[in-house]
Amino acid sequence: ATLLTLTRNRGAATYAQTLQNIPETQVTTLDNGLRVASEESNQPTCTVGLWIGAGSRHENEKNNGAGYFLEHLAFKGTKNRPGAAFEKEVESMGAHLNGYTSREQTAYYIKALSKDMPKAVELLADIVQNCALEDSQIEKERGVILQELKEIDSNLVDVTFDYLHATAFQGTPLARTVEGTTENIKSLTRADLASYVDTHFKAPRMVLAAAGGISHKELVDAAKQHLSGVAFAYKEDAVPAVPRCRFTGSEIRARDDALPFAHIALAVEGPGWAHPDNVVLNVANAIIGRYDRTFGAKWLMVSPYLQNQSSRLATLAVEHNLCHSFQTFNTSYSDTGLFGFHFVSDPLSIDDMMYCAQGEWMRLCTSATDSEVKRAKNYVRNAMVAQLDGTTPVCENIGSHLLNYGRRIPLEEWDARISAVDARMVREVCSKYIYDKCPAIAAVGPIEQLLDYNRLRSAMYWIRL
């Protein structure tokens, strides 16, 4: 009975109380420029990670894929800890290691017991400073990555979004994939990988983030002990400048009538991470919503539930059988972004689905209402809080925020920004980014029915009398 009461009381906390009870994020900058940031809680576990401002955007045509290759090698041993010793040490801690590489970031993180935080920092420091890069491991992982590339080619969602980047940012680093080309993976050498680390893994580009039952002072002490040796780029030209990636309104079509469904993505240029318009665009995306035929499928036989959704586009999709699924996205980078939608449909439904989706965009620009904006703001708030459930998402939030914004933005500040959005702002901001703009389009599969680019471009505005 006591346990149930405690559970009920915990669940009764209001949204405002939840925002106010979040611990403060403490940040300390070491002498070499590396930032140490943490959020302390009473959790028995912690997540510690290194977030590095380097990804495929920082690669060139010849070494594209180097960052992804390094991710595969990161946990295969260091100069101080050969592969077997490294794995044994991690297993003795009962820890879980993971990492990822994106177009602008690389991350390596460990989830472990709170008492093992200093050891986790030591392991992370060893990974980024002393990765073994053994020839035998390089050849082994080369084969693994080549197999992964084949699997990625069969994932049409990933293929479509890679094509979208290729056409939207053609001729720039953002056009290249994170995984690199097959030719590059086959030809990258140990020297190429070592050069990538030496060039980009600099202290001012790194954030050591932690969340859970840890002490910020102990985290800083561990960072000083193990990460003070990370090089500091004293001169502006010590780290190559990243060129601005100019957006281009264009299209890529990869027609394959043997495939059962068409994948279509359409996007306009969005703002960079730190731009205040991002909050408004996220609310606009929540108005359009997302849909999948599997949502509530069990109700189809007994209820018109799916035909009465708050998303107008989802309602149209159900009523007219327009698509199998659709999603909106607002992908941000340091100085640009992609704001758009992606859908999967039968070959004969492409035109109708595109017409309805672009019509929803035009409606956002001209007649978004207060009631749907209010609903969308609540959805964004809920998603914002739900993403911070656990030490690992909190740690990732800290690390990525410091790289993207230069600080961790508190949830109370995010909530205030969301609260300030109204229907007029949605109409104005959507008009700024969408109305009469040249879109980038990527289409894969049986896409014969997809109208030509000029027709799709003409649907980016309404002639109003």
C-alpha cells in the first residue's frame, strides 16, 4: 500500500513542477578548452560520454566515411588496452558502451554504475587518445562496414534521405553520406584514420557529459586526470574551416518499378540549430503530425477512430487511402537545415498524396488556427519531456546542446519559447521558409506518377484573389 501511494504521488506531479525540479546543469571548462558538463541526480547508475564536433561534414571526398570507420574501431582496443583486455575491463564493470556518428557529431558513451564513473572517463579518454587502429582490426571492420552498406541500400527510408541531402546540398560536404562510399571504405588506410583523429579530435570541439548519480567535482577531477592531454587548437587555422553548405532546390529520382512502394521526400531549407524559428517550425510539424497504417489498426473493424484524428493530413490519408505512412522532419545543422515531409505510398497514389501534403503546407502559411496550434504545442511539450527519461538521453541532451548551442538550454526556457508561439507566428514563419520556395525532392521506387519538378514547384504557392 505504501509503495502504491508513493507511485501515485510521484505520478501526480504537475508539468510545471516537473520543469522546476530538474537539477541544474553544471559546466566547467578545462585549460585545454574541453568542456565538462553534468546533471546530478540520485540514480544508482550514470551515463558518461564524449561528444565531439566532427562528422561526415568535416570529411572530404577521399576520406568520406573515416568517422564512421573509427566508430567501428573505437571499442576494439587501445594502445594501453588490447582488444581482449579492453572487453574484459568493460565486462567487469557491467557497463554498456555505445557510439554513433552523424553529419556533424561523433559520440562515444558508457552507461555504468555511478561508483564506476572515474573508470568510465578513463576508458573514454583512452578511446579518443589512444585508439589502437590495428591493421588486423581495420581489415576485419572493413568487411563488416561493406556488409552494412549493402543492408543500408535495402533500407529505402535511409536511401531516400541520403538522396535528399545529395540533391539539397549538392557539391558540399552535407551531400555526402555518413557511412561513406564503397570505394572509400575499401581504400581507407590506417594513416587516413589517424590523420582524421589528429585533425578533428581537438579539446575545444569536445564535451565530456554525464548524468546520473555522480558528483560534478569528481567528474572534473577525472577529466583533468585523463583528458588534459587532448590537444588544443591555438590558431584559427589549426582545424580546417567547414564551408557553408548552400541549399539547392532540385531533385533526384531513382525509379525502380520492381519495388512495391514509392518513397518520396520533399524539403525546403530550414534554419540552423540555434535559430529561434526552429521552435515554431516544430509546432508546425506537430500540426501536420505523422501517420502509419499500423496506428490503431485494431480499431479499423469497429471504430471510425482513424477518420477523426486531429491531423487533417492523417484524416485525408485514411479517408482516401493515400499512403502507408508519412512523417514530418526538421533536421538542423550548424548553419542550415531541412524542413519537410516523407511518405510511403502505392504507385497510383503519389499524385494525390503530394497534392494533399503540399496543400497542408500552404494552409500552414495562410490559415493555421489557434486551436490546432494549442494542440500542437502540447504535443511538442510532451515529446520534449519524454525524450529525457533516463540517464542516457539526458547525457546526450547535455552533450549535443553544448556543441549546438554553446550551453544547455533549460526545459523551462524551452517551455517559455513554446508558450510564446501563436497561430500568427506559425503562419509568418511557415511563409518565410515554405511559401514560394524551391524545394528539394528525392524519390525512390515506382515513381512514374510523380509530377515533374515544375508542377511540384508551382504547388509551393497559392494564387489568391
